[in-house]
Amino acid sequence: MHRIVFLGPPGAGKGTQAAEVARRLGIPHLSTGELLRSAAAEQSPLGVEADGYIRAGHLVPDPLVLRVLGERLERPDARGGFLLDGFPRTVAQAEALGRVTALDRVVAFEIPEAMLLERLTQRRHCPNCRRIYNLATSPPRVAGRCDDDQSPLEQRSDDRPSAVRTRLKVYLEQTAPLVAYYRDLGLLVTVDATGTPSEVRARIEASLSRA
Ligand code: AP5
Ligand code: MG
């Protein structure tokens, strides 16, 4: 079974890789960031509350995130495995996850900080199908429009420089300790996240097949 976590700083390429790797493994891609952004777009009470934290670049409080993820993990398609992207992000979240499921591998993305800023400021995404673009490295065929459904592309509210700085700080303080946490559990593999998306994917797939 594939029960996988992608761990890494904002802009490391988790979402880009998770979409493709999950498709190839036939497991659902579960991104807490996407689940929270969908809730915010629908203006549900939970989404409205989460949106304030997201815009500022802070973590959404554990009880809200655990509720959103718990509901998603209970859906039948997640019973045969899953790829978690952006969860867990705190030791408390990792402990909560450990109480409901075992994991097979945690893939930690390694990348220099300067490259993260470059990737995030150039990112655009489709608010409809969630496909991720980059104006410098993977632009849409028609400027400003999604290749798949022609929706107007948007910039995420948390890709403003001030929110990006907060997200990087929050990552170092609250999420980076999970690298040692999962190494101690014998679940960690590290992957060089520089290079083209297909180079990074090949490294991830090699590290998963060694599992
Ligand atoms: P989330 O949506 O998870 O954001 P993040 O972790 O900050 O990560 P990103 O989505 O910004 O980056 P990514 O690694 O997915 O990179 P991507 O593939 O897009 O979380 C957002 C917010 O939600 C959080 O700040 C928090 O408020 C809340 N939240 C979510 N989960 C939570 C949790 N568990 N607990 C509490 N709060 C939570 O790539 C980035 C760019 O680079 C793109 O433009 C892409 O095209 C480009 N790119 C990708 N790979 C390459 C490559 N190899 N070469 C060149 N360019 C590339
Ligand atoms: Mg992402």
C-alpha cells in the first residue's frame, strides 16, 4: 500500500509533484491547502475562519485542519492509500495522524530558500481545476488562461512577499522539526527538489521504489 507524505517548504514543488505521482500510483492526492482554499471559496464557516490565517501566512489552527483532513481521509477512495501534501505541519498533527493511520514513506523536499521565492512569485493557478503554472518555467499556452478549462488564472492571496516571508518562518519553526521526527521513525527519504519537474519526479519515484 502507498501511504505517503510530502514534506517541504512553501514553493518546493509538493503540489506539482503530488498531482502527477498520485495519478501514476492511482491514489488520491490530499492537499490540506487545497481543501482549505476550496472551503474558503465556498464561504463555509470553516472556510471563512481559515481564510484569515491563510492570507496572513499563518497555520490554520489544528482543530480546523484535523476536521477537514479527517473527513477527507474517511472517504472510500483513501482506504487503499493516499498522498498527503502539506499535512502534517506540526508535531501535534503528526501525532494525531499516527493515531489514525500508519505511513509507508515521508518524502522531504530539499531546496535552497532563494529558489522558493522565485518559484512562488511567478506561480499562478487555476481556481477551477487547481492546476499549477509558473510564468517563468511552466506558463499556460494562452497567457492568463488555464490550458485545461480556459478559466482565468489567479495568483494565490498568500503569494504576496509579506505572506511568503511569514510562511517560510512558520515552516522553519513549526514544520521543519518533522524531518527529524520522521527520520527517527525510520520513514524519511530526502529528495533534491531542484531541476526540472520531470527530474524531480524521477528522484521521488526512485526513492519510493527503494521503500
Ligand atoms: P499549502 O497550500 O500547503 O501551501 P505551502 O505548503 O505553503 O506550499 P505551496 O502550495 O505554496 O508550495 P508547493 O510546494 O505545493 O509548490 P508548487 O508545486 O505549487 O498551504 C497554504 C496555507 O494553508 C498554509 O500557509 C496554511 O495557512 C494553510 N494550511 C495548509 N495545510 C495546513 C496544515 N496542515 N496545518 C495548518 N495550516 C495549513 O510549486 C510552486 C511554484 O513552482 C509553481 O509555480 C510551480 O509551477 C513551480 N515549480 C514546481 N516545481 C518546479 C520545478 N521543478 N522547477 C521549476 N519550477 C517549479
Ligand atoms: Mg501546494
